[in-house]
Amino acid sequence: MSPEAIKEHLKQVKYPGFSRDIVSFGLVRSAAWIDGTIKVSLLLTTHDPKTPLTVKSEVEKCLRAIPGVKDIILDVAVQPVRSPSTPAPGANQAGTAAAPRSIRHSIAIGSGKGGVGKSTFAVNLACALAQVLTAQGRPGRVGLMDCDIYGPSVPLMMGLQGRPELDGEALVPLEAHGVKVMSMGFLVDDNTPVVWRGPMIMKTIQQFVQNVRWGELDVLLIDLPPGTGDAQLSLVQTLPLDGAVIVTTPQPASTHVARKGGLMFQKVNVPLLGVAENMSWFEDSSGTRQALFGAGGGAKTADSLGTTLLGQVPLVSDIRAGGDAGKPLVVSQPSAPASITFREIAEDLLNRVARKAAAQLPATN
């Protein structure tokens, strides 16, 4: 049996907590078959002592199911996690080092579940960050990277069309409302569905980080697709993240999945900056708040993840209308209560990442 054939069998073994297998993670260093004995060498990067034991057990179970196997020699080496910015299991250290130094802070916006208004939240938050930084004398210092490869909606909501220009070998992001934007929506036409497997998604995200002329940014927001798959893992392997924000709606159907999304970031050593609750309530014509999707889910999710509730955004038709028109509510109605909430969240996040960066600076005498 060839090494390639052994690795094909090992693709059945998922890394604990993920839907991705240990082969695609790059954890299998070598594999060989010698007179009925299979020899496999693995290299794991983890701080959890249970992970190597789980992986070893699953690998042995997988290999013993192969006809003709008499014995298994399994070498599992563990490389400890060195710092909070250590990338995900099997991550490429060189890829992380290649991230642009001009990006001061990078924050992922995730949800776990689709349909919670994550992209709408990300767009308004990006515009709110731009407004806050402009008021501080730092205009043009916010970027928004749309990593929803299959359903990019950021260009529509930002009112952007056309294709990015090339500066040498780098793409120049389009800009609107003081935010620099890159999205797959700029690179394919509206009638072309993106039908890609994991490696192509990984390559695209790497290019969005490393081959886009972002310039000097105070904050790069990354709008992630729902789930905990290739896009999320590719990102943490490519760009050192200062933290992640989890977006959820109040009902359990959303919060249960949002919690899993938060746990995914914690597993790959990305700190959670907080939870944002979207569509928290609807205010009827009498001024009474109606909890259409229940109440308290955001706070419970934040508490279960050991983080904080950043804010609650109401269900407002003008938010939807602004996205459809390419002029987010924060821009079209900056004094609206929801716009104020977005700016408060933006200021809070800026303070959090600044404190985090200051805490990591070496002490001076």
C-alpha cells in the first residue's frame, strides 16, 4: 500500500472539534506500509493534552480497519502553542508571518449560523468605525474584507460596483463611506455561481490578505461566512487576528449555533471580543418594544463563552433599506438610535483591541 493510499484512509479522521480531516490540516508528516505494518508520523500543535490522545485513538481505529494490517506504529509529536496568536492546528507559520504589517488590528465577524444579519452588522460597524476614526483625525483607516465566497453581499450594501484595479501584482480595494472593501463579488459577475472546494477558498482568502493593497489601516474587519469550515480556518492560518465578534439573534435556534462559532475561535486561540445581539426587538407604532425573536439570548451566549455583550441592535426596516440602497443606516441616518448603537460598539472594540495591544508590549524600566 502506498503512502498516498494510507493518507486517503486517514482522511476519515477529523481533528477534534472540526469538520476538517487531519490530512487536509497537514498534520500527517509521513506514512508507510512495510510487510503489513503501517507506520504513521503526526505533528500536532495544541495546548490541550486531550487532543493528541483523541487523535491517536481515532487514527489507530481507522488504520486497523484496513484489510491486511498486522501492526501499527504511530508517532505523535506535539508542538506546544507558543502565544495567543499561534495559528490553528497545522497552520502555516510562514503564511501568518506574510500578513501585511500595515494592518494594525484585524477583527473577524462571525456567527456560526446564517440569517442573523451578520454582513449587515459588519457593514454598519465598518462605517461606524470609519466615522469614529475620522473624528479622531484618522480618515480612510478602515478595511472590510468580505470572505463570504459563495454569497458576497457586501458590495451591494456598500453601494460598490466594478472591478478592482491592479497595482503591480496587487489588487486595489474599492472604497465607499470611508471604508476600503475587497470582496469576491467584485471578481465574478452576478450570474456566475462560485462552485469551489476548500483549497480554492483557502487560496482566495490568502490572496485577499496578502495580495491586496490595503494601505495603512487601524482596523480590518473580516466578514466571515456562516459555519466553522474552510474560510474560518484559512483566515486564522493566514492573518493574526486580534479577536472575533460573534453576531446572533436572541432565539435559541441562533444562540446555540453562535456559541459553537465562539468555541471554534477559542479552539484556535483567537480571543473573543464580545457578542453582538442583532434584531433584538421591534418597536411598533405605539412605541412598544416587541421581542419577535425572544429576549436575552445575546447576554446568555456571551456569558456561556466568558465574554461580554457588546450591544443590542433593534430590528429596523431602515437598516434593511439602507443595505439594499448601498447606503448603510450609519451613513444615511447617523443620529438614528441604531446608528448610535453601532458607534458605541465601534468605540468599545477600538478600546478593547488597544488595551489588548498595550498588554502585550514588553515592560520597560
